Amino acid sequence: MKYIPTYQQSDVDIEKDEVVYDGFFKMHKRVLRHRKFNGEWSETMTREMMVRADAICVLLFDPKLDKLLLIEQFRPCLPEHESPWLLELVAGMVEPGESDEEVARRESFEEAGVEVKRLEYMMRFVPSPGGLVEHLRMYAGEIDASKVDLEATQGLDEEHEDIKLHLFDVDDVLPLLEQEIVNASAILGLQWFALNGHKLKQTWLNGN
């Protein structure tokens, strides 16, 4: 069974779209109305939303050694009771003219110091559709974990990145979903891996 949305973008009437802030993020203020399920139009409403480029996330996996590579870095927007250092997947925004594969390979090298062999598409999702205009597309990336330098920090100084690498046995990292991992893309990536990792491992080991 395939889900088809009841309405499309043509059923949204945007009366005004104003950029009210243009910095690390863009903040738009939109005045709009939309088609209701009864066929009528909604009342006009005002919504503020952050707008940023689409991003690519990569779950780094070595099928021969059966290991997953995650990164740890500082994030400033966590509640006060949470540590602002999170376990995450490699990720980066898509620059104009870049393909998903180019972003995945670039960010894997910049943030984890590894070369990606093959890529397997996992999924796409919108992290917060009520207030953030962004798509995240997720891939699994094949790496050689024996070449990972766990002593070196990674990331670009000009992007204020300070990244620590963590290499886990597959059996050890999945239980962390119950307590240590709160980053949305990491949760989704590891849950996908829990369902599909065995098949992916056999595919890559068989050279397919």
C-alpha cells in the first residue's frame, strides 16, 4: 500500500514570504492559507520558520570488522540538564551544485578522516516540519575501520568543528539507543541498521 498525500503544494496559498533574519540560519515569516480536508480554505495564518539547505547524514560501517564509527561533537542548543556533547553520524549541508554522494564523501573525510567506498541510501526525513524547512537524506557508507585514527581529532577549524571519533562493535552500539544517543539522525540511522544491517553486510561482503 502506498500513501499519497491528500493535497499538494498547489493547495497552499502563500500571500507573503519575508526574510526577517539572515545568519547561520535564515528565518522566514510567511503569511499563508491552505486547503482544508473538507475542501474549504483555512483562515490566513502567520508562521515563522527556519530555512536551511538540505543535509546528508552518513552511518559509517565496516562490514569486515563489523564495526560502526560515530562522531562526538559540541552542540549549543541542548537543554541545560543535557550534556551538549553528542554522539552523532557524519553529516553536512548540500552546497549548490553538489550531489548527495559528493557531500557524503566530503563530510566523511572532513569529520571522520575516512574514505568511503560504497554508499547505500537509507531514507529521508524532515526533522521538525512545524518550524524548520529542511530535508535530511541518510546513507550508509562503507569504510575500512582498521585505518581509523582514534587519537586524532577531526573537523575543520574554520567551521569551529572539534570532533572525537568512537569506533564500536555493532553489538555494543545498538544498546546505546536506550540511553546515550539522543541525536535524531543517529537514532534513525541505528534503528535502520538494526533492521537492515545484516542484509547490508552480506551485500557488501559479497561485492554487490
